[in-house]
Amino acid sequence: MIPGITFKRFMRHTLIRTGLEAIALSGLSRRRLPGGAIIFTLHHVRPDRPELSKPNRLLSVTPAFLDETIRTCRDLGLLPIPLEKLPARLCDPADENRYFAFTLDDGYRNNAEFAAPVFRRHGVPYTIFVTSGFAARTHSIWWETVEALLSRHEEIEFDFGSGPCTIPTRTALQKTVAIDRFSKFVQTSDEDAAVRQIDKLATGLGLDPLDLVSRLTMNEKELAVLATDPLASLGAHTVSHVNLTRVGEDRLRQEIVESTRAVETISGKKPQSFAYPYGFAEAVGEREFAAALEAGYEIAVTNRPGLISRECTKKPTSFNRVSLNGDYQKARYVRALLSGIPFKLAGQPAARPA
Ligand SMILES: [Zn+2]
């Protein structure tokens, strides 16, 4: 069953790559952006790390590719815009411009180190979505914990719910299968308990999950410094990074309100944008959109793939984004994405973002 998932993943990526190549070759990608804007999602921005297991490698692009993506957007006549200004622009009937906005989820330190200089060089605004529990070092990042364990061990013993089992993690394929399995475990059992169990596994193997968070993400002080960059905005991304569709009403509101307050304390101003953790179709819905609106957000973003149409939206808390994928780091793929065709053909042409 699990190798089946991996084969499906492989086939999906092969199909997507073939599709993007076909669109790029057909010349269709030279047509005008059909919508009014594109909002990009990024996670890690850092030099290539081929040793990473595939699912996490997909969440990482190089600074050179970020540079190339910005140039491609500009070549196609798109204008950069701060995310929070986008809804008003879309509601202005006299505005015929097409826009691009950059967002970076989870507050990785490499965003300040490698992405910020690229944005600065091009004068392009960007929004960092802060998971306040990561910044405060109170919550671990389960997919990074698993990645770190996979890189250190040739096999791992874990109980996914039907008794302890040994998972081989030596080869690249085994690592991909293993992270798929952990991912399914987190997404189908109680998420808090699943993360605690992964943390316990790591601690038992000599890896401190919160120390890993400290190594990978910016703390509150670093975020406060980054927030002084006139191009940077901080948005909220919950406290714990839980899938919001799987928690009760009180927890949903608490995650939004407390992370909003935390980001306000860090940057000195109320965040104007919010990103739903994971953000894929099963991690967002009408209840979550309404909660973000109720919390006062004028824009909130999913990771449901798609461009933004040129119209005044009545649902500003359900914007689509396009995840830049570590497997498709070529300008011609970006052009193909900007044509909007891949979203009509194939659903999500990217990793399932975090
Ligand atoms: Zn995230």
C-alpha cells in the first residue's frame, strides 16, 4: 500500500513535469496571465540540498530560482505587490495591472539569509507567515523532526497504531516511503498526540525536537529585526501548525487569535494577513474562512492551487496560491504556471505544502 502511494507520487510528478514541459514547448505559456494576480508560496530558500528526502526537498528552492522567478514575472509584465494590498487592487475597476505577491510559510531562518537579499535586490515585497509556537520554541516541526531522523538512521522503530514496527530508512525510496507514512499518521490520527509521539521518538534517539526548531526557524527577536525591512510583512500562521479543519471551534479561534496577538507583539503592528497551516483542500473550508474573517483579516491564503481572478472577491479569506516546487526549478515551468493551464489540467502541481 505505501509503495503504491510512492509510485502514485512518482507518476503524478512525472505527469506534471511532462505537462509543464508540453505547455512550455507549445507556446501557450506566452499568453497573458488570465487572472489578475499570482500569489507564490515558498518554504525553505537555500542552496540545493540533494541529500534531503524527496517530500521535504520539494519544499525548498534555491535563491537563484527565486531570482529567476521574479525576473520571469517582470518579463511577463506583472507588478510586485504587498499581499495585503491585493484585495483593494482587485476591487478597483480602473486597475488593469496584473500582480505577483510572495509569501513564505513557517518562518525559516534561511528566508532572512537567502530570500530577503533577493527580494531587496529586486525591490519586491514579501510576507513571512509566522507559526508563533515555532518562534517561541514551544512547538516542534514534525516533518523536520522526521527528516532529521531519516538522515541519521538506517531504520526506525515506531508504533503507527497497530504495534511497534521497524521501518527501513536507508535508501532514498525508503526515506520517501517513511515520510509518507509519518505524514499519513499525523493527518489521520489526533495531530497533537501524533506530534508528541514523534517528539518522544526523537528524544529517545538523542534528537531534541525543539533544538531543531531553534536551528531552523527565526526566533521572535530575529523576526522583529526582519520586520523592520520595509519590504517585509509578518502574517500569522497559527500557534501550533495544526490542521484547523480537525480541531473544535474553541481551538480554531484560539489558534488564530493567539498567533495574531503574538505576531503583533513581535512586529509592533497587527498582522494583516493569515495563512492556514498546510492549506491544501483537506486543511481549509468555509468554517476556517469565516473564522479568519471574524478575526479581522482582510486577506487569508490557502495552498489550494490557482491564480487569482481579476474581480472584487467577497471571499478575501480563501485566496489560492501557487507553491514553488523544488522539483520544478526552471523559468519555463514558472511561465507554464503563469498561463493558468496546469490548474485546469492537473490540480496541485506542487508538493503538499506545510
Ligand atoms: Zn506552514
